[in-house]
Amino acid sequence: MYPFGTPTLFPAQGFDPVKDAHDLRKAMKGFGTDENALINIICRRTNEQRQEIQRQYKTHFGKDLIEDIKSETSGNFEKLLVGLLRPIVDYYCAELNDAMAGIGTDEEVLIEILCTLSNMEIYTIKNQYLRLYGAHLESELKSETSGNFKRLLTSLCTSARDESFRIDPDAAKDDARELLKAGELRVGTDESMFNMILCQRNYGQLKLIFQEYEGMTGHSLEKAIKKEFSGDIMEGLIAIFRCVTNKADYFASRLHKAMAGIGTNDTQLIRVIITRCEIDMADIKVAFERLYGKSLKSWIKGDTSGHYKHALYALVGEQRSS
């Protein structure tokens, strides 16, 4: 049993990184590229296994696998394969860095990553970010964001959430009352109380606080957040609320948002699939179908094509046929 969710991508059985490295080289050597071979290897191995394949590739051929993939593929297919080949922590760092680079900031990416990860994951990302970019993630976030939203991200960045499994019903009642006093019961909003409670309490305790809040007011805390906040801070607090209540639903909504409407946000689609396929993508698929009435596969089929589509199918555990 997977305690935190069911993945769609599992470690390959009888894994032979030397054979994989040779097969990848063969798929790219000479005229033309065998994209199906790339998919069958890269999209059917875990991140850890891919790192081993890259080491063997370099050892046997003196070449960098990512560079070879870049020269043999293009577009979203290339973006997906390169993303898969990066160590997962490096991938998160690159996504955060991209979100803050250039003009404007993609706050949604900051929210999706920082509001959903554990202390240890955030701590590891912060250390690696410094190594890769020579800058402190926290100071970068501070310079790219402002106001309440900046304070929310700074709180999350300190990785100070209680991660014990202790729950205290009396403390939950107190916190629910504090949230009520900080929001709906006053003129204006005391955002620091929301910040403190949503960034510090453990997930089990937050579930209890949310239940207490609903019991006191007759509506969800999400509804109160929508009433009391707006913009990025609202989105950030709602993301935490949804991750506590049902993480699979939250990521299903991110996938839906990436594909809904005209055009596809491929960067977002790729990121959610890369980061969740080894954690809880099977649960996300179930949630997706329940929330949107059609399978994730049918949405991917409608929004993507070619090798890119088949690679995504492999990652989310779907067959190519239909």
C-alpha cells in the first residue's frame, strides 16, 4: 500500500541501466529518431532509475543524454523528456526559477509548489536552489512578490509546519474561533492569523479546524477566504485549504485548468504529470473523472498529439490504443 497515494509510474522490474543507455543511443544514432523507444524507456522508469541511466550513458558514450535528447526532439515532447531526466529536486528549482525570471512572476507556479510540499521537500529545494542559482529562494520570492502574498510564501519557505500526527480538538476549536474573529467577525481582515494557522498546523489538525469552522458558521473556510481575500493571497490560502481537504482534487483541478478553454498550458500540464506520477497520479485520475465527468486520458487526447501525447499516456498509466 502507498500511504500517501497511488502512483501511475512504478520502478521498472528487472531494471538494466546499461541496456537502457545502449537502447537510447541506438534510438538516436544515425538518420532519424525512434521516438517510441525514447518513450518506452524514459517514460517507464522512475526518476531515480533515469538518473542511473544518465550516468551509464555518459560512462559508455562520453555524451550527455539530456543534450542528445535536446538535439533529437523538439517542442513539448522535448520539454517533457528533458524535465523527466532532471533530478526531481532540480526540476522543482528550475520551475520556481522560471516562474520568477523575466518580466512578471507566475504566482500560480509558486503557489502550486510551495503550498503543497512538506517541510523536508521545501528545505531540500531551498538548499538545491542556492547551489544551482547562487541565490536564496526566500530572498528571490521576497523580491518578486509583495504584501500578504509575500508573507504567506515567506512563512511556507521557513518549513515550520508542525508535521506530527497529533490532533487536539480543543485547540482546533480555539483556532477556528481565531480565524472567525480574524475574518468574518471584523471589519477588514487580520491576514496574519490566517497565515499563522494555515502555515503552521499539521494537516490532520487543519482538517479538524476546517470542520470546526464549518460547524460554527455553516459554510466552509474556503468560502470565507474567498470573501475576505482576493488575488494571489486568496489563491494561496485556497490551495492550502484544498491540499489539506483533498490533495488529489487540488491537482486534478490544476490539470483541468491547464487544458480547459482555448489552448493548453503545456508547461503546467507537464509539471503536474512529472511531479505527481510517482506519488498519487492514480488518485488524481479518479478525482479528475469525478469532478469533470470525463477521463483524464480523454482530455489529454483532445489537447495533445503525437509522441508528446503517447509519452503523457505512459506517465499516467494509460494504453495508447484509443
